[in-house]
Amino acid sequence: MRRKWMVFLLAGTLGLSLAGCQGGSSGNTQKQEAANEAAEDQNAEIGDMGTGEEEILTADEPEELLYETETPLEPINPSEYLIKDAADYVTLGDYAGIPVEKTVYEISDEMVQQRIEEELETYAQEKEEERPAQEGDTVYGNVSYVIRDSEEEPYQEKDFFLTIGYEEYGAEFDEKVTGASKGDKLEFSISYSEDDEMIEWAGKTVDFVFEVTGVYSLNVPEYTEDFVVNTLGFETKAAFESYIREMITQEYEDMSYTNAVDVLFDEAIARTEFKEYPQELYDACREETVGFYASFSGAEKEEDIYEMFGITEEDINEEVLSLVNRRLLVSAYCLANGIEVTEDEYVSYLQDNAFLYGEPDAASFESIYGRESLVWTMYESRFSEALYEQADVTEVSYDPSAEEEAAEFSSEG
């Protein structure tokens, strides 16, 4: 069963906002829009933002700790990935002084406390319960489901689990499981809305069978000075809370920056004159775009991708052309302005992200995300940084009421 957080993985991958590379790319593609909409729903309230899943380094671990490359990387000259004749296909515009707003967030004590509670939960111990399942419990079992009026084969999964309250498969699914006990066999159906975040079930009715094999509660440790010192490795609770506040502040700063450069990138594209494009580049971008969808959907045919993501061939073609234009623009600008990514910078970037994402070394991280994609990530970031440095940036305080009004207007529209 694909979980709802697949869309957030899409957002992270497509936003090209890996560590050490703040810049983003244009947010106009179909897949980015779907990911962004899901992220906006998740982050409707400022207090809910942040996953709380970031690794907490203890005081005994050096901040500069990085994974060293164990598997040798092939030599690389990142500039070779730029399109050398990009200037033949685009006419650069004037990108100085583009107006953009950058949101400033106030980090409240409540937000810090919420993150502390989330961190404590990572140290919780499971305890099997004989009572019926309630909110906060993790329910284990074997699940199978059939999508009505679909040619898909019935799906079965052993050792499936979910935590009631997280709504990973929707609020109604959690409601059906609430009250179940070990040994129960639940049979129920759920009709998902057309715009449901469970992409593969949106607009469909799904028949479930869930055999419960266990109900577990979480024993969360108390937030005490002893726990902070002896388990987390901080000198005091105050030091730990200061660390948490700084971490949240940086998260929001990164988010604000990314949102701002997304706007700048879109405006830069609007100020650029695009002519023709190299067919070889278009073909490569199309293969990359279709391959991305296939990697998440498991689809072997392009037509299956259309059905699963609710898109058309025209949508794919628009995405491909958008990607082509971005790479032509970034190449032309970087070449014209002497912006370069060195081999040492690339290797350091891989090492930083290997550590952040828990990969054993830089080569492993590169094999997952792909060398070409990572190089373009870095160059798009450099281009975005250049746009931001010369932009007319206005800082505005976060206004939750304005966001709520915008969401309401969007839903009415």
C-alpha cells in the first residue's frame, strides 16, 4: 500500500532542495503542483509545519561530521553537463530587481514544545495491549484490498501496520480500525474523493479486509533533565530547547527562501525569449520525466502513468518543455556569467547529503538520485542564488488568516 507521504517524497525530489543546495526549480509542472497542494494542506497551520523526523545530533557528535566516500566516485567535470550552445536557443532577459516577498515566521514556544514531544516519541517503546485499539495506538495485521471496477489484481500485504490518528490512508480508514482488537477480522469499503491525496485510490471505492494481529501503545519517556543529559547528550534542557528552536528557525528560513526563489525562477523564465531547442535535449528530458513517474508508480507503460496520476500525454509534453527551457536558461546564464560547479564542490555536496539521508557513502547517494540530476540540482541552485542576490526582496510576516482566505477562495473556485 502506498502511503500518503509518497507525495511529499515527490515534492522533495522534484523541488531539488537537497541539503547544501537551497535553490529550487520552477513550480509549474503537474507533478510539482500535486506535491505542493498536498504540502499546503499539511502545512495549513504554522504550528503543524515541520516533520519532526529530523535526526537529533547529541552533544557528543561533532557538527562537522560527514560521511567519507568509501566507494570511489568516477571523475566528473560538472560544467560538461551544461548545454554549451544554449545561447543559440535563448535570449537572456534582465533579471535584476525582480520583486519578491520572503515570509518571516515567528517561532513560538508551542512549536518548540511540539517538536520536543515528537522527538520524545522517537524514543518510545511499544507495549502490546489486550484492549481495543484507540487513537495513538499502532495496529498490526495482514491487509488485502480490491479496487472496484478496476482491472488491477487484488493486493495483499503481511505485517502491515498503521498508527491511528495519522490518517495515512484517510480518516475513514482510521475510524474503521479504531476499536479493533487482536484477532479481529475487519471487512469494510471506503469511497475516496476525486481529489484525495491517496492518488491511486482517488475517485474510487476500495474494499478492504484487515486481519488484526496486534495492538500496541507507545510508552513515551518523560521529558526530564536526566533524559536530556544521559540520553540526548545535552548539558541541560535549556540547551536542548535552544537547539530545537534554532533547528526550527532554520527550517522555516529554508522554506521561505525556497518559496521566494521559486517565484524568481518563474519570473526569470517569463523574461527569457525561448527559440527552438535541441531535439537531443528534448528527448533526454522526456525520458527523464517519464522515468521519474514510472519509478514511483511501477508502471511499465506510459499510458498506465496517465491513469495513475490523472494526467495526459499533453501534460507530460508540457512538463518536458518546461524542463528543457529551464536547462537552456540555466546553461545560458551560468555560461554567460562564469558560474561553475567544481568537482570538489560536487563531491562535498554528495557527502553532506549521504550523511543527511543515511546513505553509507557519497557513491551510494549518487547511485540513487543520479549524477545528471544532482549536477542540474546544483546548477539550478547557483542560478537561483544569483537571482535572489539581485532581487528586490521584501520581508513580510507570516499571516495565517491570509493563507486561510486564499485556501477558501481556491476551494470555492
